[in-house]
Amino acid sequence: MTAGVFAMVFGAAVLHAAWNALVKVNADRLVMIAIMMMSQVAVGIVVVPFVAFPTPESWPFIWASCVLNTAYCLFLIKAYRYGDLSHVYPISRGCSPLVVALISVAIIGETLTTQAGISVAVIALGIISLTLTRGAGGFREPKAALYAVSTGVLIAGYTVVDGLGARLAESAGSYTLWSHLFNGIPITLVALYLRRGQVRVSLRKGWKVGVLGGMISLLAYWIVTWAMTQAPLALVSAVRETSMVFAVLFGVFFLRDRLDLAKLVSIGVTLIGTAMLKMSK
């Protein structure tokens, strides 16, 4: 991974943490995500006439991405029903780079140096260890861990699909816009069904935050998708998930979360893995 690609993905990690922080401060996260998705659909409708049409070979990946992203959101909502955000999210995000590495090497045929492979594992360990800083109480039922891991597998699934699809589409921007044009529809319908009358109230109160989050999310997604056309999928995935570090820091500085020694150790492990990855060949 070149220095330029690394810097872009690291920046995308900051953006990813930023939109997650916007979602976190809202009581109804599903509705806020739906508002974000609706704003992305609106952008897609306006912009797609002016971008290249994805190649025919990339369309199965666009549809697969839509299915996997919808399943990801549904599984994440289910996981939050049984476990706390602070326990579920680090496990799901930490698992995904490991699964991406396994798929990209064993099935796709990408190669990773020993140092790069160890770096991915260290980053994943640092992210998952954030769960341990909160104690075991956040898992009210064993199902929480199961749904969290399943969510991580789905994240890995759409990551691999998007990487391969963008390569076939010959334009990361075109692929991202077209996929988000369709990705947002199922999730919005789910929110309308599950929340019914609440969506209109939330739109009036928080549409500006939702649109801002949607634009930040779309930009971060495009950067990562583009990066996967330039570098191995596993490396891009691992650097993207360092967003957990920034999410913790945003929580400390803007949401008054506590920063203790255990969190600092988790952040340190993640950053060590990131530095190792940057120095790997």
C-alpha cells in the first residue's frame, strides 16, 4: 500500500468515526441511519446521470452489496437488542479485517507478506480488546456475541464484494454512487416499517444532522472503495477499522466518555498494528 493510499484510507477512518459519532448522539439510531441513507439516495439520483455507467460485469456485485449492507444493518440492530453498543460494535468491526484477509488470500488469491498479515491481526486484536475495557456486563445474552460476529462477517462480505465490484466497474466513484442509490432503499423501508410514525418526527428534528452524516459516510465509503482498487483488500479493510480509535477519542473529547488505562492500551495496540502495516512491504 502506497503512502498516498494509506493516508486516504486513514482519513476515511476519521470520517467513518465522525458519522458514527453523529449517529451515537441520537436516541433512535435506526431512523438516523435511514435519514443518512435517504440523503445518499437523493445524491445518487442527481449525480448518476453524469457519471460512467458501471460495466455489466460489476452489476452482480452491486446487487450483492445491496443485500449484504441491508443484512448488516438488520444484524447490527438485532445485536444491539441483546448487547450494548460498546461491546457489540468493537467485536463486529474487529472481526471483519480477519475475515477479509482470509477470503482475499484463500479464495481471491491476493498475497500478504508475513508482516502485513501480523499487522492485520494486531489491529483486529486492538479493536476487539475495546470490548474487554467495558467488562462483560454489556452482553446481556450470549446471542449478542453471536450477532456481533455475524455482523463482522457481513461487513467483510460487503467489503470484499465492493472491492471486486469496483475493480470490474473501472470507476470507484461510479460503483459507489450506483450501489448507494440502491443500498439506501431497503434500509429506509425497514426503518419506515419498524418506526412508522417516528420517522416524520425525527426528520423534522434531525434531518440536518442526518444529511451531514450521510454525506460524510458517502465520502468515506468512496475513499475506501477507491483504495481497494489500488491495494490489497485486507490491508484497506484493516486501516479502515482503525476508525474505532477515533470513535473512542471523539467520545472522550466531545461526548464526555471516560478514557482509562485499558482504553489507552487498546488504542496503543491498534496504532502499533497500523504502524506495522504502514511499514510492511
